Amino acid sequence: MSSSPRKVMAADSRTKLLRTLALSFALLAALTASTLLADAAIQDGVDVWDVVRGLLIFVTTAWLAWGATLSFVGLAPSVRKPRPMPDLTSPAPRLVVLVPICNEDPVTTFARIAAMDHSIRTESLMADIAILSDTRNEEAALLERQTYLRLIAETQGKGRIFYRRRNDNRGRKAGNIEDFIRRSGAAYDLALILDADSLMEGRAVRDMAARMQADPQLGLLQTLPKIIGARSFFGRAMQFAASFHSPVFTRGLERLQGNTGPFWGHNAMVRLKAFAESCALPELAGPPPFGGHILSHDYVEAALLARAGWRVQVDHTIGGSYEEGPENILSYAKRDRRWCQGNLQHSRLLLAPGLAAWSRFVFLQGIFAYLVSVLWAAFLITSVVATILAPVPNYFPEPHMLFPVFPDDRTKEITALIVGIMGLLILPKFAILYEASGTRRTARFGGSVRAGFSVVAEILLSSLIAPLMLMYQTKAVMQVLSGRDGGWPANQRGEGALTLVDGFRAGLWIMLTGGAALAIVARVAPDLTLWLLPVCLPMLAAPFLIAWTSRPLTHKLFLVPEERRPAPVIRNYREILGRWQSEPHPETVTTEVTHVPA
Amino acid sequence: MTVTHTPHDTDTNALLDAAQNWTPPEAPLDMPQQVLERDHVRAEWPRLVRLILPGKTV
């Protein structure tokens, strides 16, 4: 380990106060939920199932309340004056844009690079671009080389835009970047790390470089990428949520992060000296899924930068940062499987030496993001079991009683519990809508009415697919816990509409599970049937939901600002891509290539 | 996935040779390996309890 002279930068008192308030709120909400449940459950006496259910509802509610808290903290008016954005001073830092790729479509990826290069030069910013290929498939690698020539011709970027392909892809993306730093890191001061689907405005890159130059302790600056280019119902709903809700959640995160903010792996700028001295990741002892290469390396790199005394921050106000998102539930679930394994692997690092407490808490959050699905599923199962095993009510507890004694009706408590939990899920979104209407932010989303419809539609869609996500995440967690390594296959970008056959392939097991659960409950605990319908009915419709939500959606719903007025870099990217696709390079033709896992 | 590429009769070897000159400048920077695991990982419950205390290193 490097012997950094610095120590973790402590959070200021305001950040500590906010963290304490946020945690207290989450714990209070969890305690309230447990009390309501216990009050209803102890009517027929206390047994082990009641205790288990109480614990499960405590943890799951605490998690939901924590998510809601982030939005409330983000919605709170700022008491600090916004800092003026500095501009670059001479000499400007030496900057490189890193684009790690692995079995990506080079035409779309390199068209993005061409657009970014143009945008960066428009800002009079000097920056090299390094395409770091981990592509294993020889035919795909050949396409990359050919498209690189076209990129150079398009940008006149010889000597400025580089391409290198590794012979082995040890360490995957983290190893790819590490390889670059070991070979070329001393040539630059700052590196903008991107994904293959990242797109950034030159202005954003310039602002980030200026921020890094003005704050020598800033080791990493993360932007909030907005999703662009979504076409399907599911994709556009996610795109809307990322554009409308995420800035508020991220503002909440900013206020709680102190100096130990997040790194999401792309659309972020790092100080190369800081990154080099603190972010060479070791392999964890033992086999995957918990040992081997660290999969979700970004969270770990953020923690290591903070450990070495560097400031790590996210700033949602830096505009012009974009990425693409999954177009259907299946793509989302596949990505979730990778992230699930990566996050659960962090359980090995909870006690890593020297980390800031908040970094450990971030690991814990990441783990719970997936574990909570299993806990919800366990709660539902134990609720059914507890009902089945509950003793038959004794209406005449005393001998010679003339009138029966009926158990107290606790429907109100259970209803209050469900309303409270739904409130934690929905209230933040309506609060954000209210705030956005008040600040006229909704104008960029088609006005308050249209934004309102979009918010409601997104809530309905999230509620419908929540049981499906619960099942996919539960399956992913179980696979990881049972030792199954899912690997880290390349992203399958550009997946479009799914057929009903695809839907059945991906969702039949969920449909059968939902049907079986409903049939069993209707037989052994009919009183619970109605309560379980909101979970079981979407499960029964899983194949149809998967196929239906992947279909293209017109632009009446989920309008986002980038659709009404696309940023210059987006327009330029589409123009270049269209030109490259419609007018093949003299030496190029079009064919089909299948993604090959890394 | 539809991608654009060159016919198979393209001189692959020439491209491979050319690719040697496309690499970023040589300027090595050391990256010391980090330590993330203790040699003897033990269940240290007091440390877990301290996780909820903000701003403290554990």
C-alpha cells in the first residue's frame, strides 16, 4: 500500500448533523413499521414468526425510508451560496479522455468520440483521447481498427486520438485503466473516464477540469449522467426518472457525502496522481463470486481515494453529461445481475483497513440495494407461514361464557403500515413534482400537467414491475450466495423490442412462481389472497409486461429536455452516426455482429 | 447488432502493423498495489457498531 501522508478528510459539522438526522428518520420509520406490525401480530400471541417478521419489516422499511430521506435532504432549500464555477487558468492541466471498450459497436462508440472531440475543441480545450480496447473477438477488433481510421479522418485527430488493444483483459475495466496509467499516466494530470455509451459536452469537460485545477485536494469529480436516446416504454420511463427525479436524489447525496462522495465508473474526472497512488486494486483471496477481481471497482476506488486523503465529490449541476440506459426489463435485469455480484462482493471490504466510516456505509448501502429484495420476499413468505400457523381463535376463553370474545380487528394497523410503506415510495416523487412546479423546472418537461402525467405513469409502471424486479434480484442474490459467478459480460447495448416469445423465455418462471404462490395462499390462507394480489398479479403477467414495456413509445409521455432541445454534442453525434451509417467508408460495408462476452 | 466494417479482403496485417503507431505516449506512472484485506479477518463487531458514527475512521 502506498504510504500517503494524508488522512481521511473528516466531514464538517453540518454534514454530520444531516447524516444523523437522515439516519434517525430512517430508523424512526422502521421502528414505527415494526410497532404497527407487532401490534397486529400479537393478537393471537407471540411466536417466532412474529419476531422474524418484525425484524424483516424493520430492515426493509429502514431501507425505503433511507431512499426517501435522500430526496427530502435534496429538496431542502440550500443555505449556502452556490460557488461560482472557476475557469481554467494557464498553464492548463494536461487532460486525457479515456474510453475503455470491450466488444462494443465501434461505429456508434467512435461517432460519439468524434462528436465529443469536436465539442472539446470548440471550447478551446486541449485534450487527448485514448480508446482502450479490451475486445477479445478478432473480427470485432478488426472493425475497431477500421473505424478508428475513419474517426481519425473525421476529426483530423492523428497524434491526439489514440487506440490501443490489450493482449489480455486482466482486471477488466479497472485493469484496462490501470494498464493505461502504468504506461502513459505521467503524460497527463487529469483523466476523464467514460463508458462506451458516454457522451459529454466540451463545456462540461472544461468546467470539470477547471474545478479540479482550482481544488488541488479534489481527487475525483463525478457528474450525474442523464440518459438519452431511449425509445421503449421502459427505457423512456427510466430516462424520465433519471432526468426528473435523480438530480434531487443526487443533491441529497451531495449534502450527505462530505468528502467521501461516489464514483459511478464513468462520466467522472480523476486526478491521475491521486488515482495512481491509491487505486491499484488487488485481487481478493479465493474464487469468484466473492474472491478474484473486484467487479464493482468504482465504489472501491472512491473509497480508496478518500482513504488516501483526497476529496471525492459528485456535482449534479454540471450539465452536458449523458449516457444510454437499458431499453427493456431483460437488459436491466442482466445488468442488475452483474451489479448484484459486484455489490455483494463488497461485503469482503467492509472491514478494509483505514476506510472512512461513510465509505463503509456506502458499501453497506450497495449490498442492501440487492439484499432488500430477498428480505421483502422473506417477509411475504413468513407472513403467509405465520397466518397458516396462527392458532385458531378461542371465542370462549373462559368456561361458562354466554357471549363469544372476538379478537380485535387490526386491519387499520395493517392498512396504515401498507399506506406508510407506499408513502415512502411515492411521496418523494410527488414532492419532487411539487418542487419542480414551484421552480418552473417542469417547463422543460412539457409543463406541469405533462410532467405530472409522466410522474404518475412512472409510478404506475414501477409498481407494476416491482414484483418482477424483486424476483430477478432475489434470484441474482441467491445465485451469488450459492457461489455462482455470473462473470462480467459486455453490455448489450441497443437491444430493442422483445417479442412475446422473448417475454415468456425471460418471465415464465416468474409467472409460474406467482401462480403457484397465489394458488397456495388461496387454499391455505384465503384471508391473505387479496393482500397478495398486487404482488402476484404482475408476476402472472410477467411475460406480457416484459414484452409490452419494451415496445416503442410515442413522445407524449416522459418528455425530457434533451428531446426538445438536444445539446449540440448530441445533435453532432447523431449527424456523424447517420452519415457513417448511410455513407459507408470507401472500404466498409454493413454486417451483423453478435456481442461476445469479455 | 448492426455494425459497419470492411470487407474481409482488407489487408488485416497492414492494419495490425499500423495499430502499433496508434498507442498513447509512453510515460509510465507507478501504481502501488493497495491492501484491502487484513491477513487475519476477524469478526470485529465493535467496528461494525461504529459504522453508524459519521466522520470516524474505523
